[in-house]
Amino acid sequence: MRTPAEHVLTLDCPESPGIVHAVSRFLLDHGSDILDNQQFGDRRDGHFFMRVRFTTTDDGNGNGNGTRILRRDFAAVAAPFAMRWHLEPVSTRRRVLVMVSRYGHCLNDLLFRTRSGDLPVDVVAVVSNHRDHEELVKWHDIPFFHVPVTAATKPEAEARLLEIVDTFDVDLVVLARYMQVLSDGLCTRLAGRMINIHHSFLPSFKGAKPYHQAHERGVKLVGATAHYVTVDLDEGPIIAQEVIDVDHSHTPDDLAAIGRDAESAALARAVRWHCEGRVFVQGRRTVVLR
């Protein structure tokens, strides 16, 4: 019996005539029905981006062979356009490892959203250089790994992290307020697979007590930025940002609390968009097909 199945196709390539026609023809030839289609042609860079969600029939009677056939056949469509592409079932869930230090708001938010089904991910492990959130993680029935870090032990700690990444077959690493600077080698190894969150006062309010600095300057917006991790500290391609209005009546503690809300919202949005295949990295920036 032919079983209906939903898939997502994402692709990007140099702009040229016929891309949309070729994709549409492929889907039509495979008996597919397009449920959602988003595309963007960047005229400045001459690059094209596309995300299509469609339903088709699984010729493998639900055993996954339908996806294999779709991938095999689409390779012939992609080659003439030099496409970078991914095609997978909508039901695919990314395996996520979360890293955290002592601030637990982003970790708690991600765990709750995952447990409630709001995020299409499986948090398979949590790594921390402190034990503050060990009981919380264990309550969620998720493996917790305490990996302390000092300047002298950083190479060993990062090697242990990579061992955990490999053991749990991790697709994405999320730095949920992990307060350690990662080595260039680790950033390169996990390029495109690691997301960080920070307050958007950077670089204006660097160093200690950024919210006190912001209060002294009378800021009118509190924000947060989620981005991919690169060797350039806090300068990776931006995925999502959140801003919240504030005014003179807010104390530094108020600003910090509002900042925690902004950080949690921006990070969850970035994780969702990445795991749903909505984010394309193009140089130092991203294209997000929402």
C-alpha cells in the first residue's frame, strides 16, 4: 500500500533560469503535492535559495525507500545547477547537545520546549563545566556530563566534548550561555553545527555587568542575538534576534531579567529554524526562509 509521506527539500545554487521549473517538474513527475514553498533570489550576489515542503507517496511501503528514491532521482536535477541540497522526511528530528555554565534560563527553556513537543529536536545530552543544573537535566531523563575546564585542561575538555558528540551522533551543538571561549580548532570542526546566544549589547557593552553598563547609558531596547559559532568570537552569521522595549524605570536587575527572556526566545527560534532546514549560510550572513 502506498503511504502518504511529507518531505522537505532545501537547496541553494547560483541564480539561473529554469531552477523553479526543474524542481516543480521533478515533484510533479513523482506525484507530489506542494504544501509550502518559499524562495529567494539574491540579485546582488546572484544566488538562489528554496525550501519546499511536499507530500508524496512512499513507494517503500513506509520503510524509507521512498526517501531514498527521491534523493537518487533529485541528484540528476541538482547537478546541472550545481545545487547544494538536502531532502528528508518532515518527521526527521535533529539530535541536539546543549552546553551550559551557571545561567540556566536558556537550558530550561530548551528542555521545556522539547519536552512539550514545541521544538522538533531530541536533546540527547547536556554538557556543563559546572554541576548547577545536573538535577534538572536528570529530571528530564537526559544524560548529563560534567566537563570542568581550566586554561591548562581546555584541550582535554574539548577532546572529551568531541567524544560525546561522536558517541551520541550529535547533529547540532547549542551553547545555552556556555561561558567558555572555544578553540579555533573546535569551532572549525563544528562549523555550521554550533549555535550560540549572547546579549545584543555586544560590542558596545563588553566585559563585566553589561546590564549595569546599559542602565548607565539609558538604553531603550534590550536584545539578544543567536548566531553560528565561528573562529571570530561572537561574529558568526546571525540566525535570529530578539528585542524588547525598556525605559528609565527599569533597574539593572529588571534589564537582566528582560534580557534572559530575549535570550531564551532568540535561541529557541534559531534552533527551530536550523532544525527545520530554514537557514542557509551565505558568506558572513544567513538567509532564513520562514
